[in-house]
Amino acid sequence: MSLPSHAMPHQRSVFERFPFIPALGILAVLLLLNGIAEPNSMSFGAITGLTKTYLALMFLAVAQSLVVFSSDIDLSVGAILSLVNVVVVVLIERLGGGADAVLLSCLVGVLVGTLAGVFNGFVVVGLRLQPIVATFATGIVFTGLALWVLPVAGMPVPQSFWRTYGGRICDIPFVFYVVAALGLLIWLTVRTKYIIQLMAVGDNRLAAYQSGLPVTRIRIKAFALCGMLSAVAALCIIGDTASGDPVVGNAMTLYSVAAVVLGGTALSGGSGSMLGSAIGALIIGLINSFVFFAGVSSEWQNFAQGVAVLVALMAGVLITRRISK
Amino acid sequence: MPRLRLEGVCKRYGATVALGRGDLSLMPGEVHVLMGSNGSGKSTLSKIIAGSVRPDEGVIECDGSIVTIPSPRAARDLGIAVFYQELSLAAHRSVVENICLPGLGHARGLFRNRAEMTAAAEPFIEPFESVLGEGFGLDVPVGRLRADQRQLVEIMKTLAARPDILIFDEPTSALDRAQVECFMAVLRKLKADGKSIIFISHRMDEIFEIGDRVTIIRDGETVRTSVLADTTMEEILRTMTGEEATGPAAPAVSAAVKTPQRPTVKLKVSNLVAPGVNNVSFEVAAGEILGFGGLHGQGQSAALRALFGAAQSRSGDIEVGTTRLTGNSPRASIRNGLAYVSGDRARDGVIEGRSILENTVPIYALKNHLFVASPRSLGAKAQQALEQLQTKYQTLFHPINSLSGGNQQKVVVSRWLMAPPEVMLLDDPTKGIDIASKAELFRVLRELAAAGMAILLYSSEDAELLENSDRVLVFNNGRTVRELVGDERTRYHLYHAAYEAA
């Protein structure tokens, strides 16, 4: 059975299929600017370093986008990251720091992050609180727990942990394997039935409910996955900083939201791209390094970063508009 | 044995009875038409079957066994699928994804298979192949489709659930004739396959074309079920409205019989087109109350909002008095002498949390370009306007929320009376107001009309509309289909016009 030929050419536009294209453009421009400001910043080593630093934000942004797809938001991702960070670091120490201890601790960390996400889902979906305020509050709770687990920053992790994260396998830096894994994860996730349901819920919650979708379960699942990926982000942070810090992730929360938006995902839900969010995280990373390489004096760096993020957001909007026309 | 049987099903919201007694028996292989006037409870009845409203009392039987339908999901598991009038589509998802959405969770496997989904959707698209129109495609996001195409997708989605019981709530309102033909063919096939169909439509010709039996709901109670072949449109309308075709007109309002020698036209609208409004033209004279009637959501409110400049877009000619209205914004409309009072006070009327005084003066302030004002001199003027409507309040400085709904609405109306407009647009103004306040409000509106104001009135209550309008324009699908004057202003004629094919 086939449809008349006149019906077939009308497909999704390129931009509808790949909403991250504007972000990709901005990323290219920023790479160019970085290269001009400091040619060395385009060296293999520098790129590896940049990836090492911003891998956690990439995971966090991808985590955030899942929740945003269903038209919710999670302002506790940073706090979950911090909590998992200290739980893993303390657990490794308590278990003696062997290879088994490291692996087990990482697994427990991912579990803790997932549970934190389920708790968020319960509070937002089950108790029907506004996600923006409810996750703000749960974020404070998670920070409180993190401070109870490890009151002050410190406590180094075994060498094996950060050596692996910063090291190479077959001459390719470990972090690039992680990036590839993240890419594979995204590739698989966008092909699940779940993501279609999730997007439908974000598009029109009532319509999804009337269509017989288990809206509550779908939304809680998004929060759980978000918590899980935030925990993976925490593992990246540990690899990068090699120690525990109960507030390390808290400033990253709104960066993750910014990365999601930079990546072409609408906060209103129902459409967007996880790959875009990962690119959005890299854009933020490149902005920060550009501001540094451009020789902005330290007291003006925050100002310049803020302006640059604004410019990137505006550029994204303009490109989107141009393409949609 | 009936496939679905409802007995004594009842739903109340607080003191309001949405459905007093719903009885229905749905046989296999029949198209069962549900008819009733506005607010009679037909949508409540279908929502109960759809699982989105839980009944307070009553028995639902499916294939002979008693069931409860706590959610749309449960309804789906019982083999019930619903076409929602307001559509249940995800705008960013593709046609295929929308059609397959309800079944997605039931199919096994973690990943979607695009080829499989397309194959699953195609049999339901195929019957409409010849009428899909320009721009339709399997992979096109539903939000990019035209209204009629979206409605077709909703139909396909309903069919794709392969249900035994289908509820269609106004499935053809946006479709053209050829598309309706296709749909009717699909319904006939479902009927032949022994499926049961509940059909709600405002097109009488369709009802007689496809329907087998009709159940009529009046004032929240199912009053009669009859075989359509043995009945006539007139008989149905009589049962529906409880009135005779040639019965007495609505109680004549004193002002309704007045015939001014040379009526001065206060508002002249030609070819008004706006979202939900399709080429509407009319005139209103000074001293006249023109009612907008018909089934709910046929463009009455949309036309009033468009006139006030609150619609996204608008074309057509609007003359207030002798001046032509330019600029599509409430501000421009207000400056040209229009006023708008909405039944949705929270959205369009009341300024939450502010004082009664602040809620009374904004229009006066706008029209007089007030920058600095003393509460005392303004208060005196506000008080006058409020007293005209016999508004009950403690002081002008109490917050608006301290008043009852009826008194809040009076404050909103008196806002306009401080600087009287030429034309007043009333968009279901008495929604949620007690009876005494309603009567009071209409007494004042009568006085205002007598003093030369022109008034446009839409009311969701038919009795209120018929009693208070000098003329009634009946809306159907965004167009005006008939004008009721004099003795024709009865519920019978109103529904006769509303159900006539546009």
C-alpha cells in the first residue's frame, strides 16, 4: 500500500529533524574565535582538556533536556551531582580504595542519583507541585545531605580513578571514549518509543492523558533518568577534580538549563534535541575559554561570559528564525 | 445484548448538576446519535464513557458485566476510543507518530521501528487518501497541517486503536464535503463490522444520513431514545427544547417591541474574518440588544473578541457610529467607543488583589489620559457608577476579591460606565453569577440600551439570551446562518437554525 505521490515529498524540514543545527553553527564560530585568539587552544591537548572539564556539563545538559522535553524542569541537577560526588568519594575511602571499591562506589553513586530523581518525580508529579519551585527545594535538601556526608571539600580519590579519567587507551584519551558513549546513548535514546511518548506529554499533557498514555509514569521516568545522568556527570567531575566537594555542582544547574536552550530545545517542552544540549554545553565551555584567551581581565570575566552567552542565545534565535522561513 | 449500557449515571460539580440521569444502551453495529441543547450534559455523558470524568452514581455495563472507567487508559483497555472535539494531538510529532501514539506503550520492545509504525498507520490513512489535500505527509508535524487535516488525523488516531466502541464528538466541524463523504464511508464500514458508534454533530443532514437511533438529553436527563427513521427533525427539536414549533415566543421584553422611527446604526460590521469567525456581517442600532446564539463555540465569543481587537488577526470593515475602526488592539477599540465584558473575569476582567477603586477607574483613566489623580475626586465618580448597578461593597479600598462573583462583575461593568461606550460587547457576562445579580445586570443593560447604547450579547444560557435580545443571530461554524426576530425567538427556532447544515 502506498500513498499518492503528492503526499510524500512533504517531510519534516531539515531544521525540524535536526534542531541542533544553529548550535552547531555557533560552536563552529566559537572554535574559530578561540583559534584566532590563541592558536594553541586548538591543539589536541587543549581540546582534550576542554572536553575533560566540560564533559560533566554535557551529561548534565543531556539529563536536563529529558525533563524539559516533558515540559518540566529540574533545578536540583547540580545538587544531585554534588551529592553523588561526595557519596562516591566517601564510599571509596571507607571501602579501602581498591579497584573493586571504586567500581562498587560508582554503581552506588548512580543508584543514589537515580533515587534522587525518582524523589523529584514523586514530589513534582505525585504531589503536583510546581517543578521549578519543588526541585529548587529538593535541591537544597540534596545539598544538605551532601554536607552531612562530607562537611568540607577535600578527601582525595585513589590515583587509579583520575589516572584513568585523564589517561589514554590505545593512544586515545579516555574522555573521548566517554563522549562516544554519550553519543551512543543519545543515538539509542532518540530511537526509543519512550521518547515519543515523553515528547507527546510535553507537547500537550491533557491530550496525552486523553490518548491513554500513562502520563504520571512517563514524567517520573524522565526525572529518574535525569537523576541517573546527573550521577554520571558527578563521576566525570570526580575524574576531573580527583576529590570530594559537597557544593561542586550547585553552580552548574542553570548552566545546564542554558545549554539546553542553546541546543535548540524549547523550555515549553514537546520538541528539542539531546545532542543539541551536549553541543550547548560545549558552547558554554568554549565561551569561557575564549573569554580567558581573549585576555579579558579577571574582574571583567563574569561580565564578558554573561554577554557572550546572551549573544549566543540571540544568534540561535536568529538562525532558527531564518531557517524556519 | 447491548455492548454498552449506562443506567442512572449522574455527575454533580458542587451544587451544579452536569448530568442528572443518563441512560443509554449502545448496540453492536449501530450509530447512536446523542443530541441536546447547550449545557444539557451530552459532553459530560461522553466524557464519563471516555473515562475522563468519574460519575457520582449509576451503573456502567460493558458486554453485560459491570465496569468502572477510572481513566482514559482504562477506557482504552475496554475497547473504547474517543475523537475529542478539541483534538488530542501533539503538535510537534509527525502524523504517523500521532496516529500510533496510544498503541505505543502496548507494543513490545524498547525501540520504535519507523517502518513498522508507518505500516501500522497506513491502513487508517488510506480511506482518506483522495481528500488529504496539499501539504499532508506521513512525516509532517501535525502542527503544520491545516485544521481539516488535523481533524482527519484525530479521526485516524481514533480508528487506529481498533476499538469496539467509538465516540465521535463533532468530528466533521472543519471538514469539507468530500472529506465528510470519506468519513461517512468509514463509519458505514465500521457499522458493517459490528462496531458501536456514539455520534455527536451539529449537522442535521449528517445525523439523518448515518444515524440509526438518537438519544435526546434535556437539562441533564436523557428523555428519549428513538429510531431515526421513524422520527423527524421537528420532532427531535421539540423533544430537545421542550417547545412546540409554533409555541409562544419567549416572554416579550418591553423594549423588544419598540420600533424607533429612524434607528441610528451604532455598529456596522462587514465581512469580519478572524480565527473562528468566517465572514460575518451585521448592524446594530442604538438602543438595540443583538444576541449571538447557537451551539457553544461556533464563533460567538470569537467574533466579540475580534471586534474588541483581542484576536490574533482580523480583517473586514468595522464602523462605530460614523468612524471606521482602524488598528487591531483593545486600546484602539476602547478609544473608538467599544467596551468588552467577559464571563471569564479572572482572565479578562478583574485585576486580582487590587482595590475596588483601582478596578473601577482604569478605562476612565485611559480615555481621559489621567496621569495623576486624587482618589477622592475619582472615588466620587466611581461610586456613582457602582451605585448605578447597585453594587454591594464595604469601601472603595477593599480588595476586589472580597466581593462575590456577581458583585465583581458589576465592578467590571461599572468600569465601562464611568466613561460610557457607544457599543458594549458582552461575552457570556453572567457566567458563575447568582440569579439575583443576573436580573439586576440585565435590568441595567436594558436601561443603557434605552439610553441609546448598542449592545451585543452572547450568553451560554439560551433562556437568558432569548429573553434579553431584540434580535438573535445564530452562529454555525463561524458563520451566521439565520436571524431570529420577534416571535421566532424561541429555543425551538434557535436549535432549528443551529442544527441546519451550514
